Amino acid sequence: MANGSSGADLGGDALFQIEEPTVARAKPRAPGRGIGIDLGTTHSLVAIAPHGAPPRVLVDASEGPLLASVVDYGGASPVVGARARARQLEAPTQVVASVKRFMGRGVADIDFPHPLQLREGEGVIRIDVGRARAVTPMEVSAEILAVLRARAEAELGGPIDGAVITVPAYFDDAQRQATKDAARIAGLPVYRLLAEPTAAALAYGLDRAQRGCFAVFDLGGGTFDISVLRLHEGVFQVLATGGDSALGGDDFDRALAQQLLLRAGVAAPDVSQHAEALQVARAAKEALSDREQTEVTLARSGLRGAVLTRAELEAVIEPIARRTLAPCRRALADAGLTPEQLDGVVLVGGSTRTPLVRRLVAQVFRREPLHDLDPDEVVAHGAAIQADVLSGSAREGVTLLDVVPLSLGLETMGGMVEAIIPRNATIPIAARQVFTNYSEQQTGMVIHVVQGEREMARDCRSLARFELRGIPRLPPSMARVEVTFQLDADALLTVTARELMTGVKQTVEIKPTFGLSEQEIDALVIESLDHAEEDFAARALAEARVELDRVALAVRTALAEVEASPPLRAALLPAPEHAAITAALAAADAAMAATEAKPVQQAREALEQISEPFARRRMERALQAGMSGRTVAEIEAEVQDEAQLAPRRGGHGAEVI
């Protein structure tokens, strides 16, 4: 086991360099052949901005600019878009919609109604689409990406060089990795992933040449993000993020569909009735964005020509829409800003067209939001601008500063957490920390990577475990293991442990099987505040126990050494002192059962005080033996070498398990 250093050594630039200087990239074939993709829950888009030109969304003759994010597996080959959506009523289990909400998740994580038949296989969701075929969410997303890629290649007259694909800011590692996997399946080279609110700010900031602090409120079909950014002369700093990766316009549709079915007298709809109600609810919601009332018909449920008003719609969806307000307030608090200190609020996502949503945004931010850019297209515009930069065109480069939503660290001896990268640190970032061995018998180290804000590892989310072997047998605190955390521009984590003396190392890429829901993320942050006092007490107790155990182990090792040699014992340890140390060790063992830190600390202090004369005599004897026949210069040189190699020690002496 290993003693920890005092603090992380942050490596790399402080700025979020879009050019990703730490990642090698093949030279593009030609500047301006990068594309931006908004891979949305309800609709997806592809845009280009070649050679510094203003961004534009590519339009398909049959689909228009928006490609429905729906795939139909009922035929010989998959069909994507509006034609697939038209078959939802006919074959609801073969037509996959809103697949973004399944990305990077397990079956147990899906807590919303849907007509699909899901099962779990090899660690991922598999969707049974008939004909003895099952597809993963990544394969479904790949079909959508392939259509967008083909649209771009037709426009550019040849293969693209790479793509910037946008993801919700609150997508975790699993969801981001699933998105990259989908692109790989589609044969689509990925420059990088870009947070959707950041992409929107990029489009707004460059188009409007604004400076100041802005909130980006992004409510799409299946995800909600809120980001607070500072814009200054082409630099976009993300000050705070929040949101819900399972909240969006789809939830409005489901709530309204349920209400319409109840109006029709259908309490337990079958699959086709539910699918029809969803389609009708979506159309009614969109119509009521511009009108005060509309007619709805559920032919399969016997409801015909019923009048639905905007007020009735808002009564149904208001509890859902209000779920966006708490993340907005938390993001402002994290950024250290009040609503009055913002220079503007940007609306992104088709669901922000709903009048109720705009009123709630104005209410929480105390100002009317900006919506002069098309909320459906603004994310794709920002992605296209960034793709043009990464393709090597002459467009002026842009710098972003993004942040880590939750702290990342290691479990240490006693079950404590040593944070390596703190929450809200800017990315990409590398952080290094040196740990040492706990005993001379230790030849390996288990690295347990955790995510969260609590002091004890049991209260945080476990991301990965791996073992570093080959640590040389050395006295306690002499071995040196450097652990490096590296977050890339896509917020994907790599952890490396390296023993500095031998050079042996082990690396792991953190790719959790299932995602972390926004509710779980919020719970981790809120719990860290609610349990701060008890967490502090638990950490203090754990640290006290670790320190007492360390001192007791050292004393026992020294006793065993002198007890094995009667002459040595007679010279170094008088009988009364031996009895006192033995009694103090027994008291230390008993103190380990204490439930508060103070008795444990007192037992350690007592043991150190009683054993101090014995330790001093052993040290003096060792020094005399070590200096025999050596010059002062030789001894000074050895001390300097040891000082240079020694890790920076923390006050608590954390130990990696």
C-alpha cells in the first residue's frame, strides 16, 4: 500500500485548445472538408462552413434540413428519416426512435415508456427488431450518421476529412464513448466531440462578436443542458454546466399522449394506440407553439375532432418543464453569478419554441432569452465552424475552456478518496500525483478510480480497478508510484500508474459500461453538501486509523528486529521500556475500534511518545554504522539525492489501496 503526495501536478495548457495539441492527428486531405453533425434525439442535422464561410445546414430534397432520428428495420435494409417515422404506427417494435436516450445505458437505466423490446447482451442494450435480429443503440445511431455523411459527401463532391459531432454537456464517459463507437461503425472519422451548448455559444459568439457572460439553455427532444459561459474575443470559457440527459420534448409528448388517451377513455393502451397518441401529441404540441388551440384525433382510440388548447397543454407539461429550473439555478451558483450579471440567455433546441418554456426561462434568468438564430440549427452551425478549423482551413482558430462535471480521484488506505482532478477543472487536463508504499512487503498496488464529491470511496461511483505489479521491496514510504489522470477534449479519461524506479507501468481507459444519469450526478453533488459534516468526521477517523496503523506497524517491525537478537535488545531496549511499548501497542489495538477520531489520535500520540527513545537509539546506531568509513561529502550527496526523489507528502499521508 502506498503513501500519497500532497497535491496534483496539473499538466498541459490551462486553455481548452480546440486543436487538441496532445493528440496526434493525421494531416487532412484538403482544408475545408470537415463537417459538423448535431446528432439529436428527435432530429439530426449536418452543416458545413468551408474555408471560413458562414455555416449552413445541408438540405435533402425529400427530408429538408432536419433528418428524423428514426430507423426502420422492417425491410430488407434499414430506412432512416421521415419514411421510417411514417411506419411507427404500423410496426412500432421495428421502428427505433429517440435512440439517443439509450446510448451508453443499461436496460435497468431505461425508466420511460417505449414500445421497443429490449434485452441486455455483452454489456450493452440490444433492441429486438424482428427477423431474429437485434441491434445496439450504437448501430442505430450509425445508420443516422451514415445518411448525414452521404448528404455531406454529395454536397462536397467527395469523401469528407472528418466530423465534429455534438453531444449533451452532461453526457458521461459511457455515452460519449457510445457516440464515438457509432461514428466508427458508420465509417465516419471524428475530429472530436463537442458539447451542444458550447457549439451553440460558438455560433452565437462568432456571428454576433459579443463579449460577456451568457447562459445557454438547450432543451431538445431527449436531453436538457444548461451551460454558463464567458465569451471574450473568441475565447469561450465554460464556467459551469448542468442539465438532465433524460429530459426533453419527448417527455412533453408522452405526458400529453397519456392525457389524450385518458380523454379517449383508454387507460391501458396497446402498442399501436400508444404510438398513435405520441405522434398526435407531438404534432399538437408543435401546432400550439403558434396557435391558441388545435384539433386532435386518435382514430385507434375513438377520439375524433377534440379541441386542445394551449392552456391545457401547458397544464400537462408545466411540471416537466419546471424540472429545468433547478439545474439553471445550480449552474449560476457554480459559476458564481447572479441572473443580473448575465449579458444574455441563448435558446437552443426545438423544445424551446414552446411558449411556456420561454416564459420559464425568462422567469429564472430575469430577462427575455435570445432566439434570433434557428434553435434547431444553431448547434450544427457551431459544430461546422469547429470542423472547419480542425480541417486546416484558414478560419481564425477558437479557444474553449470546458469543465469536469464531477471530481475524479483514487481510493486510498482507509477507504478515503484522494481527488486528482477536482470538479469544474478545465479540460483537457492532465494531473499527476506520487504515492509511496505502505510496507516493505508490498510489491503491487491496486488502483481504484472513483467519481464523485464524497470523502469516502464507498459513497462515490466506482469507474475502474487495475493493478500495478513489480514494485520493488523497499522500506515503507520509499517506493514511488506516479499516477496520472488525463482527460482529453472529449472528456474521456485515461489513468496511468508508473513505478519511477523500475519504469513498470499500467494504463487503463475508463469506459464504464452504463451511463450515469443526471439524477445520479445531482445526487452525488447534493449528497456531498448534505453529508459534509459526517463525511469530514468519517475521513478524520479513517485518517487517524491509517496513521495509528502505520506507527504501530513500524514499532512492531522494530521490536521484532531487536527481539531476534538478545545482545541488540539489551543494548537498545531496557525491559521496563519494552513493557511500556507493548502496553501502548495493546492500547492502540483497542483504540482502532473507536468510532471517533480523537481516541485514535490520542493512542497514536501515546505510542509515538513512549517509543520515541527506542526509535532514537535505533536511529543513532544506524547512523553510526552507516557513516563508518565514509566522508562527509559522500553522506551529503546521498541526502540530496534522496530529497530530489522523495514525493511531496500530504498532511494526512493518504495510502493507495
